[in-house]
Amino acid sequence: MRRNIKLIVFVSIIWMFVMVYYFQTSTEKVENRALRLREVATAMQQYQDESSAGASTARQWASAGNTPVRVLGGGVGAVGGSGADDPGGNVILIGSVKDFERNAVHGLKLNGIVALEDTSQGNSGTGGPSGGRLPIAPSARGAGEVEYFDEAGYIRAGALRNGEDPYIRNRFNQEASDALPSNREIPDTRNPMCRTKKFRNDLPETSVIITFHNEARSTLLRTIVSVLNRSPEHLIREIVLVDDYSDHPEDGLELAKIDKVRIIRNDKREGLVRSRVRGADAAVSSVLTFLDSHVECNEQWLEPLLERVREDPTRVVCPVIDVISMDNFQYIGASADLRGGFDWNLIFKWEYLSPAERSVRHNDPTTAIRTPMIAGGLFVIDKAYFNKLGKYDMKMDVWGGENLEISFRVWQCGGSLEIIPCSRVGHVFRKRHPYTFPGGSGNVFARNTRRAAEVWMDDYKQHYYNAVPLAKNIPFGNIDDRLALKEKLHCKPFKWYLENVYPDLQAPEPQEIGQFRQDGTECLDTMGHLIDGTVGIFPCHNTGGNQEWAYSKRGEIKHDDLCLTLVQFSRGSQVVLKSCDDSENQRWNMREGGLVRHNKINVCLDSRDHNQQGISAQRCNSALSTQRWSFTKYA
């Protein structure tokens, strides 16, 4: 018995030591592999292999009048430093944005810990706050030891102030986002058949390009972490962050501590298009992956995209875009039976596949989906093809219309666009932009869209101007270089695009666009109503919008795809907006004397009761001012 007690005590002690060791090591273990800081040993070795070239190029750049570059490292003879402020031997490139952007300058192959600093003011570079350098990864590390990014500290530095509206900065609930970990679990929204797919072993690696302007730290970090944690490590060469002149440079610079992350900062606001091109030019991989800065990549999102591009470099491929709630950040799977399209107003929309296409997908839900248009925020493209195709239209401003332009260009110049159902990426969709547009968002969008229409739509652009007459008054700049590109690439006409890519988009029948005026000062107005809504009169503002109407050859009075509809064939009937369906109660006739008479019965549009019930249909009487309308066509 005494022997058994000793054995039990001995086993208990051993078990206690094992458990203590387990808990001690498990608390030190960090599961979030995406937040590993850069490996000092790797960076140092690569730099030493190329240190002469790196230092020489740095001197050349400095002597050419560029912002001076200081390359610091233990014992390396470089511009402006002997390694005194880097006792641990870390390799750090410090220089202007140009220096960092062109990786040939420094010879680090982007594996060093990077920060940016303007040394042109005589900075001694002694480190610390007075040295002007942002914090970098700690240098006192043992060989092979891994350190992790301080996620909590990073998020805390950009947190909301007490009492601050959580929606005010980003137009989504930042408080809800900040409360979530960067590596949170999300549902796998793929079709089960996707989970059994095997992908080829020779997939190319990719450079992921993420542009941002004043993005919430938590959403930006979660984007990066989802890329790194849910992608095969060997397929992510780098993540290139392009900071489009955010108010706080450290939002991006801090992230350069993370392994595989590079940061480029614009010295003025450039907008999405020019920022993406800057990131693409700096990227080192043969395949580019463009992502927005508030997304979360799902399981095995990357392989299906890379495989399609590997098989045909002229394919431009997109994931299915799931929805991340702007209010509570719930991750919601989207339908895979959608493709991108547009109306003649050139505004992007999601639309269901045709019954024939859905039948094909029913048999094999992993089949790629041809799409006439991409949303534009998330796609993968071969870099050589991106360059050959003309990158982006660099004269487009801020945001909007660039997806339209690149979609037309890809299809008309020999490529194709696909949505890959087995690739899923969630996106935070907002109702409003959190930033301003110079000249207003409407004017910027119209300018960008008009550039696309003028270059790619040939005579069909007139349908756009008929749908959006005010766009004709927006200057769009010089497009000679884009027209020359179109000719150089031997691109097909827009008629071919409509017939072969988007036959569902029918050219509208001839119609006149304008305003219905009454007494010269009041205009027929939708009052912001949609289907089944009444219409009224409102002081004319001459900016289109709710007061813009089309009068078709068939006698329809249309606002977009809604028609003025007589509710009942009787006097005093309401007139409401309904989807145009070619029915008799949607036919009107403009008569002499300004009457707008219904085709079937003797009733006319009348505004007498517009404050109570909206426009009604009353017995026609040209003596009544409430029934006299003048249709003023837009020029």
C-alpha cells in the first residue's frame, strides 16, 4: 500500500510538471501566423549577399539629387551610417517613397524590416523619437526566434474616442470591427463540391496589392491577416500596401513590420486608379491580385483564381463577393448565380444568370462564370497582360468607372472576365463613401464614366448620354492616348461586345429625354418614390434626377425603368410609377395645348391635388392650368 502511495505521488508530481510546462508554452504560442515579424537572419543574409550593389545604388540615388538613402546594418559600408544605431544587426532601409518603391535600389529583395524616413534635413539617424524613424521590429532577437506583431497595440492606437460615433470615420461600425480579432473564424460559404477540388502544383505566386485611404486599422489588418492565413504560404510573394495619403502615415508604416508586407505612401491624394498602378509597378510577382482594404478572404480562395490565370494569362478572374455587414460585421454568403452587368446609365449592377447558365451550374457548381462586367474591387490578372493591356486609365480620378473601363477593354481587346465560384472573399459594403471627392462624387463618377464611354462604346455612347444627359456637360479631358491604345491592340468594336458578350443588354428604342414643366417653374417629379409611388410637382432644378423623363415612341413616360401608370380606367384615378410592362394603362399622348392624354380614355395628367394624392388623371380640359404641360427636351 505504501509503495502504491509513493507511485501515485510520483506520477502526480510528474503530471503536474508536464501540465505547468504545457500551459507555460501554450500561453507563449501565437496561433496567428500572419502576424510574424520579419526574419532578421534571412534579411541579413540576403543583404550581405548583395550589400555592395545595394549600397552602390543608394549612393547613386543620393548623388542624383533624390532624397538621401541610409542603409543601416552591422558593419555594412552604406550611405550615412555605420550601424551604430542598429546594434542588433537588423537591416533597415530608410529613404523616400521612390527608394522603397523600386526594389532595385536596395538589394534587400523586400525581406528586410522597412521604414521610411526623409533624411534630407540633416537627420543624424541616431534612432528613437529624435531620429524620426517609426518603430520597427525589435533587433535583439536570437537566431530562429520568431516575434509577433502587436495587434492589440496597433488597434488601440486607432481606436474611437469616448463617445465618438462608431460610423463617423468609415461609414461602417468601427466599434464592432475593432472588437473582432484579426484572425476570426468565418463560415466556409463555398459549395461542398469546391472543397474536394484538386489544384495543379505549378501555380504561380502572386503579389497582393491593397490600396487604402484612412482605412480603419482593424479592417485593414484583418484583410492582411486573412490573405496570409488562408493562402498557401508559398503562393503569397508579398503584400504591397499603397497608402493613398492617409491622415496618419503610421497606419500603414506600422504594418511593414509584418513578414511579406511592403508599404508605399503617396505624397498626395492620387485615388484608386493611380494608386493601384503604382502598386502594380512595384510588385515583383508575375501575377497581380488586387483587393480592397476591408475584405476577408475565405478558405482556399486563392488557388482557384491562380489556376484559371495559369491556364490562360488573358483571363481576368474574380471571386464571388460575400457580404460583411457594415453594422455588426456578420459574414454572409452571397449567391453564386450572379454576374456583373449594367444599364445604359453605366451603373454596375448584379444580375442573375440566365436559366441556361443556371442549368450548367446545377450540373457543376464549380464551373467558371463568364461575366460582362466586374465589380472592380477584387480580381487577379497576369502582370504582363495587365501592362500590355494598358494598366488603368491614369486620368481617371479618385474612384468610380474604372471597373467599367477595364471590363470593356479586356473583352474588346482579346481577353475574358470570369467569376470563380470556388473562390470567396467577403467585403464590407457601405451606403456612403467615408471620404470626399474633389468637385463632388457625382461629377467625378460622370467624368470617369464619360472617358470610358468615349473610348470604348463607339456610337452606342449616345444611349449613355440619353440616359444621363447631364454627363454631356462634364469635361472628360484628353483621351488620345487611350484611343491610340485601342488601335494598337486591334480591339473589337462595341457592337461585337454587345452581340458576343452581353446580348441581354438591348439597345433602347428611340426616345426623347427632358422635363415636363408646368407654368414654367414647376416640374413633374418622382418625389423620390419607386414602384407604386405617386408622382408630384416640384420647383424645377434643371439637374435631371427625379425630374428627368423619357418619352418613348410607344407613348410611355419613363423614369429609368419605371413608367407613369393609370391605376384605374376612370376619372380621378391616381397615376403611379410601375415597372414598364408595355400595358395599355402606360400609354400617353402629348396633345396640342399641352395636354398629356391617356390613349384609351379621355383623361389627362392633372396636378390639382398633387399635395394630397399626387398627380391624378382628370377629364381633359385645356382651359385648366393644372393640365397644361410643356415637354422641354435636353440638348
